[in-house]
Amino acid sequence: MKQALGEFRVALVGASTLLGKELLTVLGERQFPFSELLKIEAEETEEAEPETPILDLAEPVYEMPSVDEAATADLDFVFLAARPRPWPSSLDRIAKNGEARTAVIDLTGTGHEELPAHEWRLSVPSLPGDALADWTRGEPPFFASAHPAVIVISSLLLRLTAHFPVKTAVVQVLSPASEIGPRGIEELQKQTVNLLSLHKIPTATFGAQLAFNLLPRLSRARRGGTTPHRDALTDIETRIRRELGRYLGDRIPPPAVRLIQTPVFFSLAFSLYVETAEPAEPAAVAHALAGDRVQVRRLTEPPPSPAEATETGNILVDAIAVEEACPSGLWIWAAADNMRLAAVNAVEIAENLRGRIRS
């Protein structure tokens, strides 16, 4: 089915997930020009059987009973907000159906596992030197939307090193329950309520008490193979390290990263320590960091928090502090909405590709 120029057929895998719902919101807010939205429900596990309703947002509204090859032909964009099953048989088949112009945008960090790594472009369109800039029609149409922590860390370090070359960086990422998914939010809520009412708390997701607490790793681990300890938190940490190394390349020394699970529902927080080649004045550093999407506070203003960052697309940065023991050491505190950043970045990838997908 052909659509008018500027109208796109879009599919969203995992439409009812936290990421999927945020994607729908951002697509609407930015008025992305789609004529149809194919919503595909997918559980996080590959064994789950997805539901497949379709909604046409152009008049008239109609429904299709199932998703088949005819329904997926001539798609322009496929967003992966949940770990995909081989649908219809693989991501490669989706991208090469119809007129071979479907762009697959993965927000999960796992969808690309079905394809060779060299076929994926890790992208943050809002940052300079992004890999999306030189993509042309005919190249593999697979795009990995960077994890929101990667977006924040890369944004701050790239801006900083443009004025003050970075020697080393260490970042503690305070991760919210929403990074684990709905089950994380549900268990944190139940733990909080049960603790206050002196009842036994559930620990199926976090393996320990998270409410009013912090966890450096989850006690509920997946064991086996050559990896001594794997859980949802270490999986996220591994993804962030991998994407930072790939995205920053040789532009900045790769930062050391550690994730901490916090009793917060939404929004990431960051404690970033950076050493520059030469000492830098906090005011000059603040000026270097501030700009589009990055708001830097003064000491006379309240510090930013995860609660304040929720539902905003900005990176909120506190007043810069100098490490007393090291004149060239800087402390940077930041907060950002993890769901909003992930969704906006994915939609911006699609917006950047609009003119090239149908060239």
C-alpha cells in the first residue's frame, strides 16, 4: 500500500511496555508524519506469543485480524521497545521486505543480537559526529538507539573535552526501578507499602530489599556458563560500557562505569568525576556544558534530582564542584528522565532518516 509523500507506515514492537508508551507519546508530541501505526505486543522473553492489533491513524480507522507478510510490507520504520522474537522470521526479513527501505530502530540493546554487529549504527543524532550523518540508502538499515545513560555521559564528556581535554572519568549511575521494567516498579511499590505496614516484602525481581535501600547488584542472579554472576542490573551496566566504548571511540578515554540500583521509580542520576589535562574554573566548565538540552544550576539554586527530571527531555546538571585533593578534578552531578531520553533519541533517529528512507 502506497502512502502520500511525507506519510510513513510505522510499526512499534512492545507498544504496551514503558518504553513503548513513551514512544507513542513522543511520536504524538513531535507530530511525526505517519499514516499508520502497527502496534505489536511482545513480552520481554522470546518464548512469549505476541498479540498483534493494528491501528490506522488516518481516516478511516480499521483493524486487521493478524500481522502477516502483507501487513508488514512497505513499512518505513520499525521501533523495537521490547526484545523481539524472530518476526516475521527475522529482523533482516523486515528490513528487506517490500521496497527494501524499512529502518529498524532498536531501543532495547538486544534486538541487534540477531544481526552482525557491523550492520548496526549506534546513534545519538543530537550529538556532533554521530554515525547517522553519513548513512545512505542501500546500506544496512539497522540503528541502535543509545541507552539514556550513554546519551547523558556522552553529551557531558563531549562538551567538556571540546574545551578542556579529559584525562580520565569515573561515573556512578544511579539506576531507577523502571530500567528493570514494569516488574521492577511493581515490586518496589509493594516493598515500600509492605515495609510501612510491617508485612513480608516480595523479592522476586531484586532478590533483596530495595525500598529505603541501595543495591550494588541484584541477589536474584542468572548463573551458568563462564560468567560468574549475571542479573538485570549487570546486563544494563554491560550494555552501557559497550555502547560508550563504541560511541566515544578514540575521542575520549572510555570512562569507568558502575551502576547502583536505587529505590527510585523513574529517572537516572549521575555522579561523574572527571580529571582534565589542566585545572578548569567551575564557571568555565558550566559554560562549556550548558546549552541545548543541558541546564546547569548555580550554587544559589536547588540541586537537580531524579524526581525533578521526570517527564522532561533535559539533562539537569548541578553547580560544578572542584575536588580539593586534585585541582584538575571536577565533580558533576546530573539527572535525566531515562524513558523520555530513550524515546526522544529513537524518534530523532527516524526524523533524521525521513528524507533518506524514501530517496
